[in-house]
Amino acid sequence: MSEKNELAEDRTKWAEDRTILANERTFAGWMRTGMASLAVAIGLKAVFGDFDPTWAAKGVATIFVVAAIYIFWAAHDTATKTLERLEDHHANAQPNARMKMLAIIFSFASVAVGAILWAL
């Protein structure tokens, strides 16, 4: 293989590693967006504390909890699909199992927050 081809191959590998790292940053951004949705749900309790009927405020908060769970799983699915198409060279990509575990933990926590909001 010529030196030119080797350099081109190295650049391609580096580009793939940068894409993997960008994918992880995007995953983190989606997770932050899900957490922001959850924060809005909690904030609604503070804003509409003695709102009547209480079920209406709790219902709106529940929509944000459900949106957070959807965002967590959309982040997982998108990140996993991207990683399946790529091969890491030096980037040491996060394993799919770790991203799935985060989505599971954040989803269970969101359900718990929703349950607490309905109990208040």
C-alpha cells in the first residue's frame, strides 16, 4: 500500500472516531433534554401547588414525565444505531450496554418522580 493510501486510511479512521465521540456527545445532550423535561414536571408542582383541580396539573406534569422517558429511549436507540455502523479505532466508544443501562435507570427514576408527583 502506498504512503498516500495509508494516510487516507488514517484520516478515515480518525473521522470515524470523531463521529463516535460526536455520537456520545449527542447522546448526552438527549439525556440532558430528558432531564430538563423531568425538571419541568417537578417545577409544575411548585408553580401549581394548590391548583384546582389537582388532577389537571398532575396530568400536565405526567406528560412531561412521559416525554422524558421517550427522550431517554430515543437517545438510546439513535446512539445504538449509529454505533452499529461504526468501528472505533482509538476512541474507546462507550458500550451499548452502558447507554441502555442509563436509559433504564433514567426511565425508572422518571416513573418514580411521576408517582411522587401524583402522591403529593
